[in-house]
Amino acid sequence: VFGSYVSGIALNSGDSVRVNVNVTATGTYTISTNNVNGISFSKTGIFTSTGPMSVDLIGSGTPVTPGVNTFTTIGTAGLQGCIFTVTTN
């Protein structure tokens, strides 16, 4: 988890989460999360090779309240979801 998460302050491009993926086929992808406490994460791109990689999902929105927020990734076909938490101050 990268960035600063404070209730009432909008996220910016520095607020992101790195997820690891195992790419089995090249092509376009979209990885996003559910919306929790007013914020979510997403990234769209193109995988040009296969194998293990990391993807930085960019945050958007404005956190509403302080606390621990649990997100689940949602992606293109074949992506297994992962779960991560982001703490809002």
C-alpha cells in the first residue's frame, strides 16, 4: 500500500496498491476493486509477456470515515481475486 489515506481528503495518483499477478496470456487487462468507504482501486493495461508480474492499482475517491477497509480485486476472465486492507486515518 502506497500513499496517505485520510478521511475527507481525496486520493491522488500517489495513492495506490501493488498486487502480484501470474500472467498466463498476453493482451489487455482491467483489474479493479469493490468500493469501500468511498474509495476504490483500478488499472487497465496490456500484458505483453507472461509470467509473474506486479500491477499498481491507482486509488480514487474520498474516504468517508477512519478505519480498516477491506478490498477484493475483480478482474478480467481467469483472474483470481485477492484481498487486501487499507487503513484510513
